[in-house]
Amino acid sequence: MKQPIQLAIKILICFVLITSVSSAEYIEQVEEITAGNFFGYGARQMAMGGAGIMAIDGAALFYNPANLARIPRIEFNFGLSNQKYTNKSSVRPIRREVDYSGAVPRDSTLSPRFGGYLPALNSAENSKTNTRINSAILTIPYPTYRGSMVVSVGMTKGVSFDRLFRLNHIDTSAAGDIIALGNEFQSGALTQWGAGIGIDLSPRIAFGGALYLYTGKHNYNWEYALDSLDVLSYQAEDLIVDTYLGYNLKMGLSIRLNYALALGIAVETPLTLNVEEEYNGYEIINNALFSYSDYTEYEVKKPFVLSGGISAQFNNTSLMADFDYTDWSQLEYGDNPNMEIYNDNIKSYYIDVVRFRLGGEYVFPELGLSARAGYFSDPLPIKNSFVNNNRNGFTFGLGILVDQVMTIDVAFVHGSYERNSDFFYSEMYDESNPDDIIYLGDHNLIVDEEISYNRLFLTAAYRF
């Protein structure tokens, strides 16, 4: 009689599995889509690994507004971006040995963080491509008797929500095969609108500040299906739309040490995003349809960001290096008790990270051509136990000067990382006979993801 019971419990486990994986990108409802998610802007900066703290063009409005003071002419800057995002996923079910004696069970296989590894049993691959406006910035110097004062307004899409994930899971250990299939699609972006000013405090020191407004939408779609021969047929779909609104400030300094060297520092104040969330979904269980809908509001509070950079100029060669420090464990939800209950989990899941970018540029004056290359390290802001290979990549690009008034810049960015997601389930018991409770053990699932992306940036700037 135990075999039908085990089959029923196995179906229940997979049922819980599929509904839980509907939040696969939000591990145990902890992971926040806006955290540590920098897309990039400015083709010149992105071609040099994303180093922009000491770059002098319109994108300084968002990297370091102090460098706006170094721009001598009216400039309009417009950029496009293209991304191809690829996700290869594999599933490793982790189970404890069944022990009917009531003794504490032993792990039959262990996840990588505990020293063991179970080969991937199921795998899937998916990719998507999108093209969008990346930036548009107008910079205007204001006439002064001494020094410089430059104002700037513009927008950029520095945060992208484009993601995808596919789950294939087949369990043949039960009396009947259990097949689980899922597809996740995420899209949207966070648009950063800015207005800033840069002024000279002295011949070598400039100060700048900018006010930013954030707007955007995040569209989340999860479709999944479960089938176990004729025992259970389950289909479901979740549609979630998050609408964002928030603002913050950035202040920066730019210091010229000498002709060759310059330093920059910038501080971005905490950002509070107001989120309006609409949810619609349905389930079909053995041909019975159940529909759901909901609406809620909450806040996402992002922490301070401290940035610094250095640039060196040697004849026709320029070198730049940047860093950003953020303590993501200070991220928290607010203005909604149902969301605030996850703040303790956030503090134990997120960590502080330092993003590092390094790049170089060589100018061929006789050709009006610039060649650029760079490297970046952008660690995932989550515990190392969930990271198989951290996020990093390389960049390269070209710049062309046209008629001394127009520049056209192009950049290619390749990045990749590997991570895993754990799903834990409670002990399962057969309580049909209270005098004979059977321990069936924990059922864990690990999803390994190999994620890579190729991004193209094209920026044109006209100087009046």
C-alpha cells in the first residue's frame, strides 16, 4: 500500500515545486529585480569596460556630474542599445534517503556548497534579443567670467529587466512519470531622467550635482505545466506588472592632479522606488479552471552607492579605472507589512559588493579614429553559496570624429555568469495512520543557470 502513497506524495511535491518555481528569479521571494542590475549607457564608456567616472561627455550627467564642467560646447548625445540574452538551465533534484525507522535520514546526494554534486538530469536553453533607445542627453555651457558652469538634462535606460528562464524537469522514480515544464519571460526597463549642473570651484577642482527621476515597468510572465500520466494534469500562468516611480540625488567631485592624472568621486543617495503591482493568473487542475487577480503597493529602498575613478593621459593613450561600492544587505521593502516580512531574509541573502571597471583608449589623430577596449567585474550581490561563477566580461569599440563637430561611437560588451537557485521543501509525512507516521525526508531542487549576454551600444554626439 505504500507505493500509491509515495506516488501521491511525489505528485504533491512536484505540484509545490512548480508553483514555487514560478518565483524562480526571486529565490524564496527574496531576490529583488532592481538590485545589482546595471545595463550600461554611453558607447565610449561601455567600450572601456564601463569606466565613466572621469569621462568627459554628456553621459557625465549620470556617471559623475562634476565632469559636466569640462564640456566646452553645446552637445546633444543620442544612443541606442541591442542585447542578446541567453540562459542555459539544468535541474538537479536532491533527495534524502527514505528512512521508515524514524531515524534522522542521511543525504544521498549533496549540493555543491556541501561538497557533493549530482549530474544534471534535465536541461533547457532559451534566448531573446531586444533593441531600444539607450540615452538622450543635452548639455549646455553657460557663459561665465571665470571658470565654467554647464547644465545638462537627459535620460538613460541604465537598468534592464529583460530575462528569460526555461525549466524542464522529468521524474521517473515514481510509479508514473512526472513531467514539469515552465517558461519565464521578463521584460521592461527602468528609465532614469536627470537634470544636473557642473561648476569649477578652482582651475583644477570641479563640483557637480544631479537630480534623478525614475520611471518604468517590469513585466513578468510565467507559464508552467505538470503532468503525471492520468493522475494529475496541471497548467498555470502568472502575469505580474510592476510600475515604478522614485527619485534620488548624486553629487561628485573631479580633481585634476596634473596634466596626466585626474581623480573623481561620486556619491548617490539612497533610492526609494514606489511600486504598484498588478497580478493576474489562473490554474487548470484536471480541467477545473481557477482565476486570480490582485493589486498591491509597496516601496523598494535601495542603499547608498559610493563611486570613484582615476584617469591617466599619455600622448594619444588614455587609461581609466572605476569602482562602485554598494552594501546591498541594506536593501529593504517598506510601506507594506506583507513585503516587510522579507527584510530579514534580504539581510541574510544579499552582500556588499564592489563593481570594478578598467579600460583604455588610443587615438589615431590623422584618421580621426579611436580604438578602445576594457574589462569589468560586476559581482552578483548575493551570497557566494548561490554563485557558481561570478559576473564579469570584456569590451571593445571604436570612435570616429566627423568634421570636428560630430562623433560616432560603437561598443561591444560580452558578459557571463553562472548561478544556482535552491528550493527547499518541508518534511513530508503520511498521517493517514496517526500511530504509524512515516518520515519521507526533504525534497530539494537545485537549478543551475549559465547566463551570457552580448550588448551593442551606438552613440552619436553633435557639438554645436
